[in-house]
Amino acid sequence: MRNFPVMLFICLFLLWPVSSPAQDNEEFEEIPATPELIQALQDGGYVLYLRHGRTDSDQPDQVPIDLDDCSTQRPLTQEGKDEIRHVGQMIRKAGIPLDDIHSSPLCRAEKSARLAFDREKKKI
């Protein structure tokens, strides 16, 4: 199954734990990706699926959300912006080729895509 290594890579190498009340007491264990997995990703042909950076839960989305008005949407925190920049840096450092970048229309997702993959030729 071609998608399995990508999901494993993302879970083990790129993403951070998402905190929820039930998980606050659980310890996160980081497991580095293997050289074989990195090599497979460097060869291309995969779809990487990433979640947006951390957001400010003190500012919930307004209902209904206006996709053209970011003030109606939960924003990224500075920590979230820093994390998503780091994700992009690690993907570039690993030499993983990127083609089109697609994003949800939510402001936090678009901002995350731009922070991680700041390239003019990319479609977000």
C-alpha cells in the first residue's frame, strides 16, 4: 500500500501531539523516521497530508464561518506558526520533492500552507 509509508512518516517524523483533555497526562514518544522511509519519500510519488499548526482555542470559530473573513475563524498561535514553519523546513531538509500544494479554504490552513511551503509557484 503506497500511502502507508507517508502516513507513518508524517506521524513519526513531522507532526506533534495534539493535546486534548484526555491526553494531557499521556507522554508523547517521538520515533524518528527510518532512512529507508526518507529515501522512499525522496523518490517522490506520494501525497503528504498535514494538519494546520496549533490554534488559539480561546478564540473559537464563529458560526457560521465566513471563509472570506479570517476574524470569524480560530487563528494560529505563534507556537503553531513556528511549528508549521519547522515542518516545512524538515521536509525541505529531507529533500522530499513537492508538487502542487492544496489547502482547505480556512484561514488557518491556508496560512499554515504558506508558512510551511512559501513558494510563489505553488497553488494554495
